[in-house]
Amino acid sequence: MARNLTPSLSKGASGNGPDGAPSPEDDILIREIDEAVRQDDALNFVKKYGAAILGLVIAGLAGLGGYLWWDASRESKLETQSETIISALDLAGANDFKSASEKVAPLLADGSPAARAAARFIQAGAALEAGKDAEASKIYAAIAADAEAPQALRDLALVREVSVSFDQRKPADVIARLKPLAVPGHPLFGSAAELTAMAQLEAGNRREAGALFAAIAKDEALPETLRSRARQMAGLLGVDAIDDVTKLLKDEGVVASEGDGEGAALAE
């Protein structure tokens, strides 16, 4: 989970003005220091400003120490949250979804945005395992609506929400919600485009559905199982989703028969 541990410093900090120039108070102090040095009046200067300078140094060290403590404390807290999530995932991997959901419950109140989103994903998975689709959909919707959560997790939650509640949604709603994600090049293009294509098909838009299925089938970055499924759907809709027939035959474990001028295919 990425995080920024660098404290923000605005212009004008440490007594400087908006343009970085010394503030009037600092300017007066600098002038008096210069005057004291020129008059060789260092002793009087120390007597006059020693306590103030010492106080500033102590305050600075205290501030630095406070930041270092805060940084270490936050780092420790994030590590604890990560360990909690990993432990919950282990429980889920052992099919103990109920315990996994309970394990991450505290993160919903005081976890970082990313940890909170991860905890919700685990709880949504537990709800799905228990057959509570409506509850899972609601949890996914909460992740997608969380402005503080990482955008990648919000996008994934949106796809999962629509997938779980697909049968209860109108095709136009599915198409509109997934439109920003059903774009070639987007990390979730495959899943979002497949759901969108199915919605287009339900809406009677066979041309649009076929074009999307063909785009999925031609995207070599996607899993072959998804591409194969999309290729079949595109074919049923009368859309050619094959760019290189020879390559496809090899990928499918089929080779061209020797001596066949037409390139007929035979199973290995």
C-alpha cells in the first residue's frame, strides 16, 4: 500500500514570508545580530537573545522528535494493518470466511483508506460465500464510493458490484456505469467490456455487443479463457474476431495439414 510519509511544508513556514523572504521579525533580528557583531558586543547579544535562541532550538528539536515519533508510529500501525489483512486472507483461503470477515472488522473504523477497502473486499467475499449477494453488492458499492480509497480498488469494486447485481440492473445502467472502464488499455477492460457487451446484447444492440466481444478477443493482454469466450460470442453475432488464423490454430493446438493448399486444419 503506497503512502506519502513526507510532511507538507507551505511557503512562509519557519517564519518566512509568502515569497520566501524573511518576515519583518526575522529581518529585525538579523539586523541586530549584524550590529552586535560589528560592535563586538557578542556578550550583550548572548545575554539578550540567548534564552530566546535556546528556546527556538529546543522547540525545533522537539518538533523533529515529534515528527519522527509520528512517522514511526504510523509505520508500525500500517504494518499491523497489513498483517491483519494477510491473516484474514489466510483464513479466507482456508474457506473460513466468517472468521476472515470478523478479523478485518476493526479496520473499517481506524484503518488506512487502502486497508479499509481491502477489509471491505474480504467482507464482501464472505457475504458472497454465504449467499448474501445483496449485502456483497452493497459493500462493493461502499468501496466504489469511497473517495479516499485507491482508484484501482474503487474501479475493481465497481466491476464486482455490477457483476453481482447484473440480473437486477437495467442494461442501460450497466452500460453507463461501466463505460469509463470498458475501454481498451484500461486494466479492467476485459471484465468491464464483457459485462457491457452482455448488457448491449440484452438491450438488443447486437452490433455494439459484437464489436466489444471482438475487441476483447483481439486483446492479447487478456486471459485466453476470456478471449476464447469472447471470440465465440463475436462469431455468433456475425463479427470476425480473428486477425491471424494460423496463429489461432497454433494457440488452439491445431496445425495446418501438409500438402493442403487451402490450409485445412487437423487436430494434433
